[in-house]
Amino acid sequence: MSLMGGLYIGSSGLQTGQNALNTTAHNLSNMDTVGYVRQQVQQSTRSYLRLSTDVKSVNNKQTGLGVTYSRVKHIRDAFLDRIYRRESGRSMFYEVSTEVTEEIESQLGEMNGEAFQTNLEDFWTAIQELAKDPASSVTQGLLVQRGAELIQRAQAVYGGFCAYQDNLNLQVKKQVDQINEYGKQILALNDAIRGIEAGGIESANDLRDARDAILDELSQMVNINYDEDQFGNVWVQVEGMDFVKGPHCYEIALDVDEKTGFYTPYWPLNSTFDENGNLKLDKNGNPLRDDVFDLGLRISTDLNTDIGGLKAILLARGDHRADYTDMARDKYDEVSQSIVMNIQAEFDQLIHNVASKVNEILAEAAGVKTGPVYASNGDILIKEGERYCESDIGGYMRKDDGSPIQMFTKIYGEGYRKVTGTVDVVDDQGNVTQEQKEYWVYNEEVPGELETIYSINNLQVDPELMQKPSMLGFRLADGSEDKATAEALKQAFVAEDYTLNPNVQKRTAFVNYYTDLVSQVANSGYAFRNIYDNQVNAVESIESARQQVAGVSSDEELSNMIKFQNAYNASSRYINVIDEMLEHLLSALGA
């Protein structure tokens, strides 16, 4: 080998050692950088220079050209990455569910001494006092006052649920915007990585770290699938649909419900629009859109349907303001998986049942009965099963217009409507005469029509009764106290005739209903918390395994630095020797 060739070999060692030191320093400086993956130096020999070929020899005559810095290896474990992203998404699902349940507990007031139970107990106490002295204006006034306080407090609690529902709705928009932004960033990083690595010489490891960090964040929001093609591009699917593919990012759009303002994420590419760019509606009035999430699926770890914080938010929020009508067995499945809607419906059911039962007992005292009633010409005046009573101005438990007293009335609708007609009246001797009669007919409740139902947002204590609680009277026509009606109110509160929802077998009474409701929320929160804690442990264990592979060890990097520094020094000394030899030869020949 010529001395000049030896000098070239030494310079390759210097250059390679310097590059290796730079990589080691880069690892050390980014040791605390979130998402950074350590880079490992790989060295190899340069191509050999062939001097001659001899077929009889084991090897040809050739000389080496030194060492080269072949590549910087990106140390990751793809298997651990996939497990981490799946389990972190599941952890976020249960973290959101836990936070929502804890917020519901706070809304119920159990944590800060403002429990709704106090108002319910006060109303129950007022009923007990009324049963002791029904005709007292004091006990009647107390009953009406406590009833008003009950409704006001119930509306405040339900309003808190609705406000939190709106807060979750804003989080949906925020997360969808962030997901779309991540998609754009992945697309930009794909282009940058492909441009740097196209020559096959340099690796865009720092850009890959940034892209992997985005995938980590994205996996916590939604259930993703992803892979990398031969050109270095990463494609991503969200909930089984293409999100980033090739040169495109298929952004998620939001459809806004006109009634509630709730956002629903959907895929515009697979949805149907009219000429104005609005979503088309089917024959039932539902938009023809391809929703990102199928919220009707059973939540299950086996089915991987419990992954992603955005899905948890959507499930918790629900799609409407729930009320007691959602407790019907054929409708309950629509709200059962939503934490907020479930508590809204169960809480509203309590208030509805209390109001309806009190009104029903007062109506029975006022003489309300069930139809049918036929007019003299045979027409149906009052349908079969409809509740009604004849108008009785000045009668017992009646208002000034002769209608039955309702303690709890609708804000936007009437409890009774007036019906008049000519009917046949039979006297004691069997004679039939025709008389013009006025009836008060109960307006039946229609689910979905707010003005017809006795729901929290449509309930009030009768304003006239608030002004004159003595209207209740509780004195029969003979002047005696109506202890039977007062006792019926008392018994209604302890009768175990109710369940929290169609899936609960345990029957409860008004006095225990709210306690059972709070216990149910607490039990759900405890279950979510346990699952979440287990998921946190699992994710931490997986992340620890990832860091063992991808994390930077200061001890290891310092050891590498010493090794590469020694290699650099050795190459430097080697060049110095070659330089001295060249100088000696030139001096000797010159002499």
C-alpha cells in the first residue's frame, strides 16, 4: 500500500469517528426530549481496491480504503409501539369515562355539602307534617314551599348536567380539529422524510421521531391502524377508514344538530350532499352521512370498541337531552351507554314520578275518573281510558274555574283541557234528560313533545297555589279533615314501586331513590377507576419496555463517546505516523 493511500485510510477514520461522536452527542443532548429515540452508529468497511486477479488463489490481491459511517440506525420496536398505542388509547377511553363519572358526582352535590337529597328529605318531611295536621294552613304552606324548592333545586342539578354535556360537545370539536391537524402534519412529515431519504444516503431520524410522537398522540384520541410503505410514507386509518393515504389527508367533518347543537364526526368522502353542499336527508329525516364512530356497538375490550378518548366523550355526551321518556324499555338502549344521558333520564324520572304521583293523589281526591263519555248523539265525547271530571266550581280540590288542583303543573302546556257537550242524564226514577255538561279532561303526555310532558324543564309548582296554599283545604264537604288523602301522599313516598332503569331489578321508594341513584353513579365510577388504574399500569409497563429499547442511556452514550474518541485519536496518530514517514522519505531523497 502506498503511503498516500494510507493517509486516505487515516482520514476516513477521522471522518467516521467525528460523525460517530456527533451522533453520540446528539443522543445525550436529547436524552430528556419527549418522543426522542436513540440513534445507533453503524460502521462498515469501504469498498476494496482490487490490485490483481488470480484464479488459483483463495483471494484476489486487493487493498482496503478504510472505514465508512454506513448509517445511523433508528432504534425502535414496532411490536411494542403497536401495543403501546392500542393500550394507551384504551387507557384514555377509561380515563375520560372516569372523569365524566366524577364530574356527575360533583354535579349531584354529594362532594360539597349541597346534596339534592336534602331538598328531597325536606319535601318528605313536609308531607309527614301534613299527615299529622292536614287542615292546617301552616302544613299546607310548608308542603307547597318545599315542593317549589324541590323543583328549583332539581332544575339546577339537571341544568348542570346539560352544561357539562355542552362542555363535552366543545371537547368533541376541539379533538376533531386536533385530529385533522395531526393528519396534515403526518402528510407534511411524509413528504419531508421521503425527500431526505430518496437518495438512500441519509436517514431523517428526527423527523421520524416527530411523526411517531404524533402517532402516539393520535392513538390516544381514536383507534388507529397504520403502516409504512417502501418509500417511507406512513398511511393511517381511523376507526377502519383511510385518514392519511398517499398524498391525501381525508379530514373528519362535523355535522351540527339544529336542536341540540351537538357535533357528530363523519367522513365527507362517503356521505351524500345536495347541490348546496348540505347533507341530504333520508325519508325519516336523518342525514345521509358516514359516521366515524358506530356508537351502537357494545363496549368491549375483546372487540376493541373501548379505544380512544374521542369515542368516550361522544358516548358520555350522548346525542340529546335525555328525560324520563327515555326510560321506556324500547328506548333505554339508546341512552344506557351514555353516562350523562343515563343520569339525566334517571334523575328526571325521579322528579316526574314524584310530581305525577302527587298530582294523581290530588286528582283522585277531586273526583277524577276514567272515560269513556258519550254524547247524546252517540259521538265519543271522552275517549276510553282518558281521565276526566265534571267541572265543579267551588268543589273540593278544585280551582276557581272548576278544574282539579295540580300541585305540579306544566310551564309550557295545560294539565287539563275543557270539553263541553250534551249528554244523557238519568235521574233516580230512571228518567233520561239531555244536559249541557262541562268536563275537564287530562292532557296525556306525548314523548318527544316538551310542552306535553311533566319533565324537569317543564315543571313548576302551580303559581296560583304558591299564592294561596290554602286552596288545598284538605277538608271534605262535611267539614272533616281529609286524612285519607294526606295519608296517601305519605304512603306514596315509602311505596317501593319504582326502579332506576329497566335493567335494574331492585325496587325502591321515593325516599331511597336518590340514594340508590348516587350509589349507582359511585359504583360505575369505582368500576371505571379500577379499569383505568389497571390500564395505567399496563401502559407504564409497555412504555418502560419501549424505553429500554428506544431510550437514551447516559452511561451507554458516555461509554460510546470514550470509544469513538479513542478511535478518533488512533486515526489521528496513524495520520501523524504516515506524515512523519512521508517527511522522512522526502528529506532523505532530497538529501
